Amino acid sequence: MAEGTIKKLTDKGFGFIDTGGNKDLFFHSSNVECEGGYDSLHEGQRVSFTEGEGPKGPRAENVQPA
């Protein structure tokens, strides 16, 4: 699994992960796999994830605290 840092969370149920590369990776609240779900995450938190492909391009899946 890859790791990154949550860069931004929105009140619309999605966010972006700073992967250390030149592009941030989108994730949706339905791809969060931890107790408390999306609401338990915060900006600046380290997370692990798998890279997947969504309808609009690359996205993070199976997002969970690292």
C-alpha cells in the first residue's frame, strides 16, 4: 500500500492526498476503510491507500490511517 498525507478535506465528502509527487490524489468518503469513516480523518494526517481508477481518473481507494 502507498502512503501519503491528507492535504484537503471538504464538507461534500471527498478529499485529496499529497502523495509526494507532482499531483494530489482524489478520494471519496466511500473509499475510507476505518472506524469512524470519513469524519474521523483530518488534514495533515498520514494515511495508507491503494491507487485505483475512477470514472474521472486516478483515485485513492481503501484509505485508512497509517
